[in-house]
Amino acid sequence: QQQVKQSPQSLIVQKGGISIINCAYENTAFDYFPWYQQFPGKGPALLIAIRPDVSEKKEGRFTISFNKSAKQFSLHIMDSQPGDSATYFCAAPPKGAGNNRKLIWGLGTSLAVNP
Amino acid sequence: DAGVIQSPRHEVTEMGQEVTLRCKPISGHNSLFWYRQTMMRGLELLIYFNNNVPIDDSGMPEDRFSAKMPNASFSTLKIQPSEPRDSAVYFCASSPRDRGATQYFGPGTRLLVL
């Protein structure tokens, strides 16, 4: 079964702290791992994505790290701010997708950053 | 760019009624996705179109659900007859040809079936 397991389900962090969300993939394709951010009442929006030819990608306070041997990838939010409070989703393309562009989604992590 | 446009934003209906959700993808995008989001099941892909052709409808829950994409700028998701368990937020997303699996979501339609 192709799946993406995301943890934790919810996370509370103090302002200025580091938020860490993990995803483990199984039997998915191995070419693209995006993270999406969803605010209440809005649709998910692409936050940052990584391809497996690099082990880490950083955009501002957001960093994806990739561990091929463990089949895991993680999102780190440095200096977390109350405005980062949202639900975060990881995703991966299904194995054998070819030109099929569907994604397999994690169940999401609800992040709350306390001021 | 106006982004993905969905209508209506909210819909309240009674069990047994027909519900039609509408989506206008971003101009130039060639893939379109319909998702359903609930607290219990998370984000579920219902159906996916590529160049207006349905590619994968394995997520459509049952025959009560149908989707069409008559042209590159319009798609509908229809539920007939609707049931209370269909209550959810329905998202439409589109993807450009040259951006791999990057998907751009609309604001969603919040459906409540009484």
C-alpha cells in the first residue's frame, strides 16, 4: 500500500521555538516531496518542496531535510511565529505515477505557535 | 492571476437534493483535481483530469458522485442524491504542465447536508 505517514498530529510551540514535523513514505515514487500549508478557511498552498537529489532545502525560516535510507523527510520551522499557526501537509507522488500527477497526502499536522 | 475559483463558497442543502459544485482552474493549467476534506479522513482525492479527460476517478466514493470537465476552463462536481455524510469541504486544484506535481488550490466549498 502506498502511503505517507505524518507526525505529530498536533504541535504546540512557543514563539521563537523550532517546529518539527516528520513524514515517512512507503511505496511511493521517489522524485518529489512537497509540503503544503493550510490556514483556516483556506485551501492548502505549496510551502516548499524537495527532490531527492539533495538532502536539504532551505527557504527563509523553512527547511526540508531528507533521509533516503530512513525513507523520511521533515519540515523544520525556525524561529516559529504566531502567523505560522496552520495545518501542514506532506505529500508524495504514487509509485509508477508516470505522467499521473496525483499526490498521496499525509493526514496533516495542526501547528499552534503561542505568542 | 485570480487563482482557482470555486462556487458556491458555502452550500446548505437537505438530504436527497442535488448539489453542483463549480470550479474554474488557473488559465493555462492542464490538470484539475477535486478533493474532499473532513476531520476524520483528511484530504481525499476524488477525481483528476488531464487535458479535460478524467484520468483517475478511483477516489469517487460511489455512483452518487459525478464530475465533468467540458472545457479547459470549467469543471463541475455533482452529488445526486446528497446525504449527510457528504458534508465536507470540497476543494478544486489545478496544476500547470511544466510544474510537475505542484497543485494550486481554490478556497473550497463548504457543504452541509441536513
